[in-house]
Amino acid sequence: MSDWLAMAIFIPKDERAPSEDDVLDRIGVDRAEHRWGPLARVEWHVEELDFHLLAQLRFLQGALLKLLPDHGGDLPLAEDGALPLAHAFRDACARSGAEVGMLITHPDQAEREWILERYWMVLARDAASLASEHFGLLYMNDEVAAHYTPETRRDARDELPGGPGRTIFAGRGSARWF
């Protein structure tokens, strides 16, 4: 098992797909410093799928863990040390025109193959299936989010306020990112 985590953003292709550099600029990757938001030592890959560009960023699990508070409990979202990462993620999704974005916080799910096995959910705009994966963060643009109805018993999770779209966490409080 790897100690790498990932972000995957699915950007609809149009007649003229942007270059990898354009995509990385929209996402906010500092290629010279290998940084993205509050994360250092970031690797990236952009590839064309049938109907989307898939932009993936990989980063060390320890970089996320350093941002998280070292105590449990129901820490309010506004006091979460990793909140800058959540904002960078939502902003990257919005600026890139993504339909769906996933911030994957379990190393066994951060591999390209695992991500591609969920591509059908993006194609189907299946908000319920995407939400059931409990990604550390899930971004859905307004069109996909329109099909998302949280089930209160199953979906006790925090949501990043603001938009566009909806950005929901895996859980609430100390389970927010996992």
C-alpha cells in the first residue's frame, strides 16, 4: 500500500480541450515548486477520457495529516486546520469547470485504476453513488448536485459553504476527512 493520496477532477471535454498546462493553471498547481494549495511535493497527470479530461494530483498522506487537528471531538469546520485545503479543492474544481472532483483520503483508493472504476458515476451524474463513496471531499457542479438529496441517517457530514456547486466531506467533526 502506498502512502500517497489523490485528487481527481473530471472536466467535460468540448471541441477544443485545454492543454495540460492550461488545466494545471486553472487548478492552481505551482509546477515550479510542485505545490498545490497548502500541499508540497505534488505530482500531477492529465489524461483524456472518453468525455472528460481527468486531472489527477498525488500528494503524501503525511501532508494532509499535518494539517488536521491532533485531537478528536466535534471540531467546528471553521477551526479545522485543513480548511485551506478544502477551499483550494473547491476553487480548483470551480475554476477548471469540473463536473465532479474527488479528494481521496484513503491510500488504497488513490490509484488511477480505482478512480477510473468510478468514472461511470461521473458519466451517469449519479450523485447518490458518488456520495456513497465517502471521499474525503466530493465536489459536484450545480447540475450534478441537483440530483443529490442527503439522507440524514446516512449522510451526517459537513459541507463547505459557498459554491458554485456543492462540496461535501466524508463525515462530520473528527470524521470529517475520512
